[in-house]
Amino acid sequence: MLYGRSAEQERLARLLAEARAGRSGALLLRGEAGIGKTALLDWLAGRAAAQAHGDARSDGREVRVLRVTGVEPEADLAFGGLVQLLWPVQDRLNALPAPQAAALRAVLGTGREQRGPDRFLTGLAVLTVLADLAEDGPLLCLVDDAQWLDRATAEALLFAARRLAAEGVAMVLAGREDDGFTAPGIPELILPRLDFEDSSRLLADRGRAPALHSQIITESAGNPLALIEFDAARSDQPHQHAPLPVADRVSSAFRARIGGLPEHTRLMMLIAAAEGRGDLPLLLRASELLGVDLGDLAEAERTGLMYVMGGAVTFRHPLIASATYQGAVLARRIAVHRALAEAATDPDCRARHLLAVATGPDQEAALELAAAAGRARGRTAYAAASGLFGQAARLTTDPRQRTSWLAEAAALALAAGHAAQADRLAQEAGESADGLVDGLADDPAAGARVASVRAAVAFELGDRSEAAHGLLARLGNAAPNTAPPEASGLLRTAAAYGWLAGDADAVRTAAARLATAASAADPLVEGLERLCEDDAEHGLPLLTRFLEGRPDTTGPRDADEEQAVRMLALTCGLLLGDDEAARALASAEVRRCRSQALIGQLPYALDVLAQTHLLAGHHRDAEAAVTEAEEIARDTGMHRRLVRLGAVRARMAAIEGDARRVRELADATPPALRTGVDCALVLLDLGLGDFGSALSRLDPPPPGPDRYTWLSLSTAADRIEAAVRLGQPERAEEALRHCESWARATTAPWAQAVALRCRALIDDRPEPYAQALHLHEKGGRPFERARTELLYGEWLRRARRPNEARDVLRSALATFERLRAEPWLRRAAAELRASGERRVAARVPAEKPIDRLTPQELQVVRLARGGSSSREIAAQLFLSRRTVEHHLYKAYPKLGVGSRRELARLDLG
């Protein structure tokens, strides 16, 4: 019987009912120790079982229950919680896509396949397993003491929880307040303390006389566990009014009860508390070494402090385990951990206990911890691996190993998304390296690793210029013939950081050193250097050479370098203005990420793909791509990427004249990342006729890469038009020079056409307009073509050539209508009327069936129309099969079809 929890029980019952109806949901129960979280999970599991056995309120289907409980001593044990959760259903792994199956077999230690490097792949595999299990009936997944889950398990479960939709899965997590566990995106239910009436009912149920309720309730402050324990201990502690938190007073009560047990019982309880997992065989082996046995637990069982059943030893409440462990003296705790280390057969378990034994430098323990870290890294449990390498570094007696392990710990912390921890570890690694007698002069590879990690951390934390100069300082001014082999890679990275920081000096320095240190010219770095000098004529061809010479799968690069090269290739595709090449590269990268389940790398590729869709005038496809990228970035904690994705939405909103949306995005974007959104504001100002604001924004132009991206090139044209309309063409001279220089260096017809349009505006002549329209006919960027047509039509009307003006203005109006570019279609319609057109219907076209689809429905429909099965679509979009079919079910009536076969007849352009 639960008291004072009717509202919480009702909420949990609804969640279970939703799962029975095929709808998924997740909930986090949060509250202090002893508040009743576990009791609610037990109640929900019992309700699920009761409904499967004739409860009139249910359909009678059995609800499968999976359960995992976080254990404090295992918080650093990679995937310990996931093993506990999935071990009973490991037979379902065979049905998973190969990369996902390999990931979970690596977690469970049951396979030999190589798993991919993406740490989010495990979360996707968990989602697929849960959805597969729900195919047989509703699934209830209960996670207790979530604050003690190892980080890798927590990340995987939360990734799956956020993407649950229509599988019939209910996931309930329970965690303590203010104990470090967060679950962004998961609804929370805070458990309050019991009021006086409910507290009295609980005590009455335990047989306590009403006259004694008040004191116990006052001492317990409405905490259910405290009510029970203070009631049980009242005869021993009748007047406990110490000003301590309730949990501390409960622990004190537990320590008093434990202190009254026989010595051998206390020792056996200490072994169980130190071991943490309830592994009975291990406990028995360790207890034999310490001269106690299972029989010594009888008194703890009799008093209700512990249970021994099903091959496991369990404390009634985690506070009892904590009280047992904290109440023992240090020497006894060390002796217990030493026995557990000796008795352990699992090397990770042995390493954990050796760490607890170490009271100072211990090379044996350090080597075991480093080996455990390597195993965790191999399973992509990067946070756990980082912690283990850091602990190994603190125990080792070898200063060089200390430096190396600290650098690796920093790199893994960064890979896990914990930049602040990575920064601290990278600083420690640098200090450790500086403290060596000869630094790392005789070990350039280790020195390069430390420098690379420190720079990567600085870059991730936002200090990009410092990242570049840090690498350059690490290399010093070594002569070319004395530079280490790693120098070329570091210099290339320094140039990239400098470019992204807008730090031309860093790019120039890196390029100059690389030119002498490398055996062959580097077209990428040399091209970036030329662009820093505003030399697009020579810089862009070099980038083209890099792009054309980039091998897809061959070469000696390691995985990190290959990924960096792929990302640079996507960036260069945009930089060169070759939209078709950029779209092909981005599409191929998206397919690669989907097929290999590289979830962490997918948002960047989707971002580039969204940009190319936007440039091609496919706004719905751009929205679908950016929506998926945002969901993945949010689910995986990639907050900086999430912010950057706002630029695509802002550009779409600016084209459509949605001023409120553009300004909302601008307000939500940090100043350091606002260039893309500011460019959208310039376009919005221009479309709304606010030429003064359009000209003053981004003045002076942004430095670094933003000066050469499609955003800023288009923005240069926007500022030129604003200057001319204000009657101040002299303010457009620099923008025009930049635009024409870039257009001469590229082979993109649209860029040459835009430059000609700008020249026509400045010179007020028709010939450049005509030449521009001829180039526009080669395709690409319909919005830019329509703007050229609008400006040419205006010039023709002013030149009293109305028939010619109407032809180009009609074309511009049709494009603006298709793009829903409302400010621009109003201008085109006004020009048409001024040129003598009698009937001008300037309006955004009526909604097409495809416009009724959500972005995810659109993605699912496109893939289904192409012949992909629901399971194949699920694997590509990182969803469950049930969710895919749910989206199709919702999309069919919106499209006026009833089956996949009918989708083939639709125009989804």
C-alpha cells in the first residue's frame, strides 16, 4: 500500500495504458533518497503483471518488464547497466542491422565483430531492441537509481528514450534530486514528501499509536523511508532532533542498527557493499579469503537489512549499503577490496578494486586501469574510458605514461562531449609534459598528441584562434629537416583552426611552415592562405584540386583524419559554389553515415545537405534535413551544432518574409555564431525595403570563412543592391570587387550571373543583365535567377520597354510564388502592374498535399516511394519500424492515398 502517491500512480498508469495502445513514452521520477521512487517502480511492475492476469481494466496482454538498477560502485564500469538490462534478451540481437548488432555484442562481450567508432550507435541499437521486443506486446522498461548508471549506459538509454514514438514502450527512470543525473527532453515528475495525514496513515498501518505520530513525523519531515526507520528505531533513539538532512539521519539510524550486529555479519555486509553488484559467486570467493561465509549474513537477513535470493545479494535500500561502507574503518575497507580484487575473474572488476586499494602510486594498478580504459574505449564508452585513463595517470610511477594517459583521457572526454573535463585533463597533460626533464623532445608522437588534444579542446570551447596558435607554438620554429613527421598534420590542423577563427596570421604562418616541412605542396592549406589574401583567382582552383584529389576510402589516414578530410571536402564544396558537387558530396556522406550508423557525424552532413537543398529552391527538403539534424544534435548533446543549424532556418524565413521568425533565431544565436543569421537579416531588410539596415549590417564584412561562403557572397550582392537603391553606389565598391573577383575564379554560372547583375546595378546598363540571364539558364539557385529577372524587368520598364519587361517579370513572379517569397512576389507583382499587366494575381500558391506533411513524414514518404521497406527506413532515419509505419499511417490521408503502391504516382518534387 502506497500513501500520498495517488497522482503519481495515475500518471504512471496512463503511461502504461499508452504503451498498451501502441504509443510510447518516457518519464523521469525525481526525488530525495527514501522518498519512494523504488516503491513506485515496484507498484508499476506489479500493476503490469496484474493486468496480464485478468485485471478487468486491461486487454489481458502480458507486459514484458525489463529492469536495471544503477549501482554506485559501478558508476565507472562501462556499460555495466546496459549489460544488466539486456542480458535476458540478448537472443534478439540477431534481428538487428549488422552495425547495431555488432555494437551491442561488443557491450555484452558476446561477439567478435568490429564495431563502428560512433558512441551513439549503441543508443540506436537499444532503441531497435526495445522496439523489436514491443512487436510481441507492450514493453515496460524500469531504470532505478539512474544517478548511479555508468555514463555510457545513461547516454544509450536517454538516446533511445527521446526517440520513442509509436512502439508500445514505456520507460520510467528514477533518480535522486541534485545528484548529477540529467535527462533533457524527458518529462520529469518530482516526488514531494508526505503530508501529515498520509504520514499518519503510514504509521497507523505499521501499528504505531496515534499519540506517538507527531514526533516521528516531525523528525522524518514526511520522508517515507525516514518514517519507517525512525519508527523502527524509536526505542533506541527516542529523541533525535539533530539538525541534519533527512537522508543523513536515516543513514545514522542504519549505522546504529548495523553496529549492533555481530562482527562477522558486519564484515560480510561490507564485502557486499564494496562489491556493489550482488554477484554471489564473487562474494563467496572473497569472503573465503577473509574467513567469513554466507551464513554470517543470516542476522542481516533476519533484521530485513539484506536479501539473498536468486543467486544475488541485495540491500533493502542503497542507503544501507552506503551506511555499511562508510561506517567501516579505512583499513578494513582496503582489506575487503584487496580480497575482491584477488577473487575477481573479470579484469574490469579487478581493476576497480585495485583502484580502491591504492593509497599512493601503484604501477600494477595503473596498468590494469589503463587496460580497462582501452577496453572501454573499444566499446565506445568514451566517458568511462576517460575516467579510467585519468585514474591510471594519477597512480603510475612513469612520468611519460602519466602524460600520455592524461592526453588520451582528455581526448576521450572531448569525444564524450565533456569539454570542461577535457580542458582540465588537457591542461594536466600539458603541465605533465612540461615537467619532464627533456619535455617530449625524444617522443614527437606523444608531444603531437598532447598538443593536438589541447588545441581540440580549445577549439571546442570556442577559442579557435588560441587553438591554432597553441599548435603553432608547440611546433616552434624548428627547421624543416628537424620537424617531426607529425608536424605536417599539426600544421594542417592549425591552418584549419585559423581559417575558422578568421585569423589570417595563423593561416599564413601554418602555410609557410608547411611549405618547408612537407614533402609536397598542400593544396588545401595553400588555397586557404590565398583566400586570406583575398586572392580567389588562385585560391579557389587550389581548393578544387584538393577536392578532386581527395581519396574516398584509400590512403594511410586514421579514422579521425579521414573524417576531418570528409568534413573539409563538404566545406570546400560549398566554398566553391558548385552546388551540384556539394549536394552530391553531402548526399553521399549522409548515406555513408546512415549505412554505418555514424550518428554523431550525421548532423554536419545533414546541415550541408540542407544548405544545398535551400540553394536549389527545395525548401521542404531543406526543412526536413535540418529538422533531423536538430533532433540528433539535441539527442546527442551537440549544442554548438544545434545553434549553427539556425542559419538555414533563418535564410528560409528571410526569403519567405517571416520577420518574426528571423529575429527570434537571431536572438537565440550567440554573437560568435551569428554570421549566418545576420546574413539572413540583411536579406530580410532588403526584401522589406529597409535598405539602410541592409547596408549597415555586417559592415565591415565578416572575416575568415564566412567571407567566402554562399551566405556572404549572396550577402555581398544584397548590400550592393541596397547601396544602389539608397543612391550611395560608392558604398558598394568593396563588395562589388570581392564579388567579381570570386566569380572570375569559380566555374559556377550562378556566381558569374550574380556578379554581372551587380555590375548592371552599378553601371545602370542592360547588357550585363542579359548576359546574367543567359548564365542563369544553365541552372542553379532559382531565387537568384528570379532576383536578376526582377531587377532587369524594373530596368526595362523604366526604359519604356514594357513588353520585354513583362516577360521577365512573369518568370520572376512564378519563381517567387513557388518559393513562397512573399516580399519579393509583391515587388514583382507591382512591377508587372506598372508595366501594363492587367491581371496580376500575386499570392502564395494554395497548399499542396505534400505541404501538409511534417518534415519527418516527408522523409519517410520519400524513402517509401523509392521502394525502401519500413525496417530499412527505420535504420536510415534512426527510428523504430513502428514509428516509420506510424508516420506513413499519418501521411496517407494527407496525400490522398491508401498504400505504398499509390505513392509511386505522386509528384513529390
